[in-house]
Amino acid sequence: MAIKPLFMLTARILTFFFLLISLIVLATTEDFNQISAYRYTFSAIVIGLMYTFLQTALTIFHLISGQNICGDVLAHFEFYGDKVSSHLLATGATTGYGITSAAASLLLIAFFFSAISSIFSSFNLHNNKS
């Protein structure tokens, strides 16, 4: 079993976990429908959850089978997708800090794990070019 996909899977699972908890905290806030910054933070969390779920499934497939589904195409999708996703999570966290620090703090932690995944995906892109 490769160590790098295992670390990547761990980072993705932790990202998903913190995004889910952040979503629950944000959705249970009283003034959720009254403040537009909540909607942006909520959207960033939902998009991050969907992307992380997809990448977690692909990483599990990679760990089980030992091969990537689409090879170089998936490596590029993973590389650029991780960059966009982590930046979206970072902006969602900063938007949420002005209103509620609990959900934004959890979202910021999810961003850190997403950034770690992004680093691993850049290694995968480099390895596919060699």
C-alpha cells in the first residue's frame, strides 16, 4: 500500500469531517437567512463537501486498485481542483469570521487539510510527468 495515497486519504477525510461539522454549526445559527455572508460561507462549505467526497472516493479506489482511473487527466483535475477548492474554503472562512467564529474556525481547519491534499496532488502531477 502506498503511503502518499494513505496520507492523502487521511487529509481528505479530515477535510470532509471539519466541513460537515462547520455546515451543521452554520446551519443551526439563528440569523442564517438574514445575512448574505452566511450564504456565501454555506455555499463554499457545500461545494467543498461535494468536491472532497468525490476526491475521497477516487482516492479510496486508487488505494484499493493501485491505479488511477484516468491517469494524467485525473492528476490534472485533482491538482487544479484542489487549488480551487482550498481557495474557496479559505475565502468562505474569512467571510464567516465577521459573523460567527465557530463555523469559520472549523472551515479554516478544513482549509488547512485541503491545502495538505493540494500539496500531495502537486506531487502526483509531478510524478505523472516523469
